[in-house]
Amino acid sequence: MRYLIALVICLASSLGWAQDWEDQHIFNADGATASLRILSSTDTDLFAPLIEAFVARNSSVSIEYLVTGTADIDQRFREAPGAYDIVISSAMDLQLKLANDGFARPLETDGHPTWAQWRQSLFAFTSEPAAIVINRSAFAGHPIPQSRQELIEALRARPEVFQNRVGTYDVRRSGLGYLFATQDARASETFWRLMEVMGGLDVQLYCCSGKMIDDLADGTIVVAYNVLGSYAQPRSESHDLEIVLPSDFPTTMMRTAFVSSASDEAELAERFIQFLISYQSGPTEEIALLPPLDNGNGATIALEPALMTFLDTLKRRQFLTEWESAMIQR
């Protein structure tokens, strides 16, 4: 049944009914007798070492890895939950809503922290901070801001340097961007002042961290706000980038995964989730591109029902209206 659903989705895509994947890769295709389809927001180059480590221990398994944006994941999966075995996303609120709506299969797990799971159905396996990432070339002779307020002051002091060269998520399209923005807005009014300043500089809006970092590295933009530090780290030294974890109120998300309740390969999918969880107990160099779980900094977004507050239709509409007013000043 899953393969029939997948075929329908592929045909729909070819007819223009669905967007193309950002990336699509099959691991260990030759000689495999079982397969998993993973729907994910994590870039393939960051997640590939984990998949390769898993198939090295499970040589009869192939994995099709499909990458798209966090908001697109939610839509695609709700339309065809039987087409995918595992869903991985950085948008904790959307993931929690999917689990709460019954799309995630409960699993038996031992030893995984209670704060890193939801009803034994949704499992966090990384902790990744939202960062201000800066191209140092734009700050030669000037201090690099260490907080949102210092960033506001820096942008206001030299608007000619930063016009059209500041980037952040388009929260209308990015589930992770929306999560970070709503969490920031709950924490401090500084967020809205910063949004107004960025909007006045004709901020560049992005769907995802990868594209933002590409433009940051080549100088198209020189400041990226709320970008994932884990995505920026591999390119920070070679492209003279500085990763700043804001000192005023840091925000850290947990990347989460679940097994689809409609999966035809539930036992194998559960084995993969167990592998992700075990990775936290001692990541090795072969699979250390994504940071492990860490709840010690007090800034980690909690897996709790309050996460779904801003997914309410009215609250989301109100938030986006205020965000657009600040960011799109035309």
C-alpha cells in the first residue's frame, strides 16, 4: 500500500500537483530486502553519516531519504501518512501537533529522558541553538554584537552597510522560523524592535537555514538571525563566519522524530528511532555532525502542549499580521 501511495505522490509531483523535493537520496539500495522512507527537514549532508552508520549495522536495509521544508513536511505527511515510515523535523510545534493528532506510533523505549519525548511517540535526539551568524568582513573595526539589543544598535549605527544584507526566515513558509519567532516574541519585546529595524533595512527572507548560510558565506548578506548554529558551524572557519548565541535570551530547539502510525515497516522504523536515541549516549566521530541532546542551559524549548498555542488559527493569523507589519515596510 505504501508503495502505491508513494507512486501516486510521484505522479502528482510530475504533473505539477506537488513541489519537488529539496533533496532525495537512497542509501544501500543494492541487495536490500527491507526499506524505510524518511521524510525530513535535515539537510542530507548533515544526516547522511547517521544513516550510513545505521545501514552499516543493518546491511539488508535500504533507506530513501526525502528532504523538504518544515511546513511542507506537515502538509505532505498529513495528506499521505502511509507513504512515509519516519518523520524528522526541527519544527517542534508541528511535530507535537502531529503526534497529538494520532499520526505517531507509540514505542517502547528505555532510558530516554522524559523531557525529550512526548507520550512515548515523539522523540528528541539533538539540541540545536538559534544563533545570530555574522560575516566578520562587515564588522572589521567594529564590535560584534552579542545580544539582540546590541544587534539593533549595530544595524541602526550603519544602515548603509546592512541595507538588503540582513537575512532571517520567512515565517509564513518556514515552520522552524515560525517556532523560533513565536518563542522569541514570548520572551521579550526586544524581538519586535529588532524585526522593525530589520524590516527597515529591506530584510532578505528565507525558507531554510542552508540557503541563508550560502548567502552569508558569499557576502550576499552579512547578518543572519535565528539561523541554526549546527548548520553554520561546518562553514564558519572557512568562510570567516562568527556564530553568536545571544546573551540576552538564548533559544534552543530539539530535533524530533517519530514513526508514522500508518507505517508498513513499523518494527524496522522503531529500530531506527532506537538507533537515534542510542546515538545520544555516546556520539562518535563518524556521526557527530549533529549535536547531541543537552537540557543543561535552561533555554531549550520544552516538548509540552503550550507549544501548540501559536498553531491556533486565530493566534497564527494575528502573529503573522504583526510580523508582516514589522518586516515588510512598503
